[in-house]
Amino acid sequence: MTKRFSSPRLVVPAKLTTFTQTTFAAAFAFGVAPWAIALNLWVSPSLAGDPFRNSEPHQIGDQTEAAFKAIFQQGNYPTAERYLEQAISKEPNEPLAYAMKASLAYGNKDWAKLDTYSQKTLEAGQKLIPSDPLRGNLYTAVGHFLEGAVILTREGTVNGVPQAFGRLRQVYEYLDKAEAISANDPELNLIKGYMDLLLAVNLPFASPDQAIGRLEKNAAPGYLVDRGIALAYRDLKRYPQALEYVNRALKTTSDNPEIYYLKAQILKNLGQKEKSQEMIREAIANFDKALAKKSQLPGDLVKQIERERSNAASLNNAE
């Protein structure tokens, strides 16, 4: 454990909110997620309610699963919000529902709701430990992580880092407990894998290839694995590999506008690097595919896509 908290990790809390958005919001993450998942293609009806496992499923409510698919498979945030309201009413003990609500609150810059649902994630995770120790410890870790994000948004990076770093210690403590129960669990490895990728991308001494290998080996669902790896390769400026993985993600989530947005970003960067106007034009086409479903997306994200599309168009017009 001491290795995890050596001084270089002090840079990590400043990235906590990015990781929160990447893992749960498909934006992604959040980097990562964000940020979806075509589980209906391969999960049998008997496993409905668990979007992570195709054997030995855990009990996750149907409304929570529907919200998860709405965000990550369809990229449809208004629909997800409706399912989450039902989940909180009908499945009040499911921590994943509160974690997604916290992530959506972050995306909407609703700091009061972020605080509320971060606390509820932590409380629900702790309550789940006696009946489902794997997921209980996992979401206790997620709850502490979200609480760290709350601290940083409230206090700022300079003042908030010491408190957030304390939360990070607790994140790893509970992740270790979950890992001791089932080291190969796909839900655990998805969340932990996104964290490993975040660290690998942002810390010079970390190994992105090792983090990617671990994510590919044990995490699920596959779409979120492919999306996370595409995001990592994008941030590492390894654009051909990023393009390969985003195309893999599109095979199972072709209706999600956020995947077209990610592909557009990768193509734009690759087009600039290779001085390819054809790639720039393809990037613009993918920005347009994302914007064709802008009613599904948060307003701030739509504005960001529009800005990036405009920038890509200016590059195309410059030639």
C-alpha cells in the first residue's frame, strides 16, 4: 500500500473530477467515463439487471440497468434521468444509481446535487457490504472518490488537494478489499481499470500498456473497455490505435452520439498530424453525426462539440 501513496501521487487528486465524469457520464469516463454498452446483444434475459457480468450476476435493479444503458449505450441523458428517478424510488439501496446521479450533477455543474448524491453513493455502498461485500466495498470506494471530487469543486485544487488525497487513500483501501474478494470481477476491473488508465496517461512513470492489458483481460462490458482504451490512446496522442478502438466501440453502440464525437476528435488530431484534409473532412462528418442527436446530450457538451466542429472546419477551409 505504501507505494500507492508516495509523493508523486499528490498530482492525482487534481484529476479526480475528470475520472468521475469519464467513468460514469459518458462524456468519460470520462476521458474516461465517462463515458456505452450493447448488452442486449449478448446477455441472456435471465441476467437482466446486471450490465457487467454474463455469469454469476449480482442483483442490480432493472431501472438502474436501464439508466446505465441509456447513458452508455444510447448517449441519451434525458431518458437516463427519467430512469434514475425511478431507480431511486424503486431501488433505493443500489449505489450505482446514486453514482450516476452524482456524475450527471457534475456534468450539469449542480454542485449541491453532486454533494448529495456522492454522500448517498457512499452510504448505499456501506449498507451493501454485509449482503454483497464485493459491490459494497467497490461502491464505498466510488463514494469516497466522489466525495473527493466534491471537495475539489468546493475548495479548489490548491486548498482541496490535502483533503481529497485523504479520500483517495480510502478509495484504494476499499478497492483492495473488493479485489481480495474477486480479483477478476468485471465491474471492479472496469472501474479500477479506468483509474489505472487515468494514472498511466497523466503520470510519467506509469505504464499505459500494462493498464490497457489489465482492462482488456478482465473488465466488462466490452464497449466501455474499448471506449476507455480509445480515450487513453487519444490522450497519449497514439491516434491510429485510438481510431481502432473507437471503431470497435461503434460496432456495438452505433446509436450513441458521444462515440461519433470521440471518433471526430481522433480523426481531427490524426488529420492535423498527417496533414490529411480527407481525415479532417471525415472528422467534420463525425462531429455532424454527433450533433444530429444533440437533443440527447447535455447543453454544455453540445456547445463543446460545436466549438470543436468549427475549429475542424476552419482547418479544412485553410487549405
